[in-house]
Amino acid sequence: MCHMSARADAAYQNDYHHKLRGRLWDALEGTDYDGRHDVDEPPGFAYSNPFPPHDMQEGDDRKLLVASPDEELLANVAADLLERPELNVGEMPFHINDVTSLAPDVGEPGTRGTIETGTGLLVRIPPWRCAEYGIDHPGGDTAVFWQPDHSMEPLRKQLEDNLDQKHDRFAHDHLPGPSDVDGDLFHGYDFIKTFAVPVTVTEGQEMTYVLSKWRFDYTVRDDHHRRHLNLALDVGLGERNSLGLGFINITDKTRPGESELEGSDAFA
């Protein structure tokens, strides 16, 4: 976790994605991870928005979370941010005061909890799958953004398929991935909202994405399920994690034998 302070009064910018992504890739320049920058594959890290997401005055505290299954990648990012503590996210100027490590874990089998999408979730349904879900496709090869009237099945399927790809790339390949085991990642899907946001995908190219926010309930079935959920915490859910989309947090956790009240303040 990066502990930051605002260097000047500033309005909060919801289109922070491109600038923040650029600073994180700058931190990895010259390392073994630099080559992932221009590859059309998951980058192996995810990050939050600068939060809380409100207009700020000089000296206000803000935080930023960066997650990855690779501790060395995180160490490189942390070292660079501490060495060059000036962090400019568009028109939001910050100073990195400290960097601390966290180890979020959904918990041992039997643990119940809630995961929230800290940033918007990008789920796109490929055109060749629209018919099987009963979704009208406008034609061509453009994917369709998930919408509440599309039902839950395409969302669950796309999230699982996407996490499968990340499992193949970043987890132990001899262990089963999310689609290799029985049961869903989550047993409860509490839809919050959809919203559109302009995102600079590359320099000079801006796209408007339709994103959704959720609260997901889970009960850890076994060690494989625990591993899959923890991977999602490390690499994000859905697409475009390198732009800060799909970052998730544990907001509630109740371990086996605990009451809801006892577990209500467990966030890590």
C-alpha cells in the first residue's frame, strides 16, 4: 500500500487510468518485467484508484494499492516509488510518504466473506457467444459490454474464462484452474451499478467502456478455491487490469467458528 499526500489542491480525476498505468510501467522499466508492457496478455498486476476518490486539498492523505502474485514485481515498484516519490496522476500531484506490504487472503476452507469491485469491472461478450446467451449483436466483430439485462450466465462465464487465462500464465500449471473444478467462484452476486467511463487506452486513443460494480459473496470450498480467489485479488477480475479496471478488495471475512460480528472487521 502506498501512503500518499496531495502536493496541491486538486479536483479528483476519474480518468486517472492512463497516467497511473504509465507511472507503474515506468517503475518497471529496465527490469525483467519491462517486456510485458507491449504484449497483449495480462500484465500480472492490478491496482486501485487513488482513494478516497474526492477532491483534495494540499496535504490531504490518499492511498493506492498495487497487487500482484509476484513479490519481486511488487518490490521493484515499491523501490522505484520510494526512490522517486513524486507521483503525478494527470492533474493530481502526490508525494509518496511510505510503502507498506499487505497479504490479503480470502481465508481457509469454510471461511465466508464478501469481495467488492474497488474499480469498475470490464466484461465483454465476444460476438460468437452472443447467440447462446440470447443477446442481440449489432453485427461485425465487436464485443458487447455486459449489461444487467443480459443475465448472470455470460458474466460468470467471461470472468471464469478470463481468470483461467491468468491462472495459466501466473499460477502453477500442474494445479487445476477455475474451470477445472466444480462450483462457481462466488455464491452471491450483488449488483451495484453500471456506468460509462472514458479511458485512454493508448496515447491519442480514447474509448468509452461500460463498467459494472459488484459485491460478491464467497465461501471457500477447498484449497483450490482459496487459491483461485486469492489469484483474483492479485491480478484483478475481468479485462484491462493494466488500466486499473477489475481491482477487488475483501470487505468482510468470517472464519470458521466465528460469528458474523466477530468477523465483520476482518479485511485482509
